Amino acid sequence: MIQIFSLIVKEIKLLLRDPGGLIMLFILPALFIIILSVSLQGTFSSSSNTDKIDIIVINNDKLDVGNKIIDGILKTGYFNVITELNKKKIVIDEALNQLKKGKYKVVIEIPENASESIDFKEDSEINILIDPLLSNDFAAHITNAVQNQVHSLMFSNVMTVSKNVFENIKLARLKQIDNQIADAVNKKKEIINMLNDFKKTQIDQQTLAVVENLNKKYILEFDERIKQLDEQKKSLKFEEFNANNNKSVNLKTLKVVQKYYSQTDESYIPNSVQQNVPGWTIFALFWIAQIITINIISERESGAFKRILISPISTLKFLTGKIIPFFIINLIQAALMFAIGIYFLPLLGTPALEIKNIFALTIVTISVSFVAISFGLFISSVSKTVFIAASLSGTIVIIMTVAGGIMIPKFIMPKFMQIASLFVPHGWALDAYLNILIKDYKLIESLPNICIIILYGVVFFILSMVNFRRLAKIAK
């Protein structure tokens, strides 16, 4: 333990000799987070992607509207529609299970009465279930594609429906006019009958003349009213209808509803902060590999490395002494990166980063730090000069950052790049962080990712031990 402690003190002293480099180790990734999060806020989209995205479509429609919607989605050229798995039609429970596992990012469920809703006969909804890790803007692009197809189908039915609606209004108005004409004719007959009855009574001629004149006036008015109603009946047009005289028409609709689906059945809306803060934290943790390689190569060139190797200390103790100081630095780095997302970025108008499971997040960070340091040890064990070590570690870290979906989100990458992300620790680490931050994964749910991350670290560490032991034998 005394030997390990002495090595730790030595490494800390070496690190403190270069305060500028130590400060830049914190500033550079912090600037990446701030600039990218602010710049991409509200524009975090994948509209430039030319590869097709696989989406699950569950078509429950009994007629042909569901198929027309699927055809419209395919015609956009952005999506592959998956309706079967293992040659069986996908049901909603199986689709949601695929969504939970992250194998597919979108599930579209078309209701069984979609055709009736397109004809304005029933109310129904097309549910679009989105993986919360998918960009909000990209999810809106999918929803708009479905919505546009639904609107197109509804518009094609508007003229037929409108014609039927106006025909009903016309018939109601004609019936109303016929009733008014019949009423006027009946009242005219009543006046004539009343006059005939009045003539049969004993009444003087002067009074009779007054009554006849009044009756003629009323009869002329009814004749004029009947004539006007007949003219309305002959020249009736759609634009002459008075809506106040008819019942309003209540049309049913087919709605498109977008929902973010998670294991807790809550709605999450991902944003650029949730992508960039954990992503560039991973980058920061791995960037320390350059410092490790430069440190060890410098020791080798100065002769200090040879003196350490020929001293009575095991390779395991030597590597342990190298790991701990950098491990502490990595944890401080990660705390700073997440603090920026929580406290500083909201001051610039972005959403605050919310962390619900600090323990799971810490375990992932420890795992990533272990891989990063082990990677640095491995590069230093195979490199002979500071230039080669720095160049090699920096280049590989950047390549892994891109392949892991940090610089470019994985869901907008080509298919082969999405597969490539499975071969770098960055991809597994980013998924672990996002699952915790967005899907609210517990530690046990994150264990598969954590185990794979640690496995990368173990492989790098073992390779480092083998190489350093080889160098120790050469030195002796």
C-alpha cells in the first residue's frame, strides 16, 4: 500500500506541474457542451438524413384506408414500414416490447374504424408511439408524414360529403317552402270560405262591400306570397341557404396523436441538453487518455519509467497507482459536466438537465472512467514516442466519439454506422446515460450496458498489463 500511495503522490505532483493542461482538460469539453446545446436547441433534427428509418405499423383498419396510409408513408421515401415479425402480423403488445428494447423507434397504430372516420362517420385516432430517445423534431417529421396522408384522404372525401350535406340542406329548405305554400293556399281557401259564409248571412250591402274588398286584398297578398315561394323553389341554389334555418352538421374525424412512450408510461420530450451533456461527458472522460499516454511516454523517455520497472514493484501495483489519480480527475470532470447541464445551461434558455437516479448515473460514470483510463494505459503500452501516443489516442477517441453517436445522434446515422456503434464503448455508455436520464432506468435495468462497458475496460487493462510486463522484462 505504501508503494501505491507513493505512486499516487508522484502522479499528482506531475499533473500539478502542468496547470494549463489540467485546466484545458475541463474547459474544452465544457465549451463543447455549452456551444452545441445552445446552438442545437430547437433545431435538433435529422431532416438531412437520406437513409430510411424502420417503423412498425399496426394496421387494424377493416377496409382500405389503413393500406392507403401505409402507401403514403412509404411514398415519402424516409421510412421502411414493418408490419410483420417472424412472418406474423405484429400486435400492439409485441410492438411496445420492441419499442422498450430500443429495436424500433416508432410504432404507428391505425384503428379498425379508420375508413369510417375518413368518411366522417366516426371519431377515432391514429396513435404514433415514439421512443423518448428520438429527437422531438424528428418525431414531428414522422407525425407530419402520417398527418399529411390522412388530410389527403379526408380532402378527397370532402366534395362527396359536402355534396351530401348540401343536398340534405336543400331538401330541408324545399320541404320548408312547400309547407309555407301549402299553408298560404289553405289560408286563402279559409278566407274564400269565410266570405261565402258571410254572404249567406243577412247583412247590408255597404258592410258586405267592405268585407269583400278586405278579403280580395288578403287573397292578393297570399297569391303574391305563393308566387314568391314558387320562384324561390325554382331558383334554389346552395349559396342561398340560411344555415340558421337548418340543423348544424356534426362531422366525425380521424385524428393523429403523437405520444412519447416509456416503460413508466409517462411522456418525455428529449432535447439537445439530454443528448449533449452525457455525450460530451463521455468524450471528456476519454480525452484524459491523451494525458495518461503523454505522461507515461515522457517517463519512458526520461528514464524514470525504467527505474520504476526495475524496482521491487509489481505491474499490477504500477498500473493501479497510475489509475487512481486520473480516476479522481474523471469523477470531478463528470460532476462539472452534469452541473453545467443542471445549473448553467438553463440560464442560456435551454431546458435544465433533470437527474432522477444519481446512483445509477454514478455507477455508469465510474465504469466509463475505468474504460477511458484503461484505454490510455493500453495506448501508452504500445506507443514509443509522445507524438505517436498523443496522435493515436486522440484520433481513436474522436473516431469512437463519432461512431458512438455523440457527435451525430445514432438514430440519424446510416444503418451500418448504427451497427458500428455496438463495437465501441461510447455507444453503450451513451445509451446507458440516456436510458437513465430519459427513460428513468434503474441500476438493474442498466446492468447490461454497464457490464459491456466494464468488459471493454478489462480487455484494455489486461492488454496493458501484458505489454508493460513485456517492457519490464526488456528493462531488466
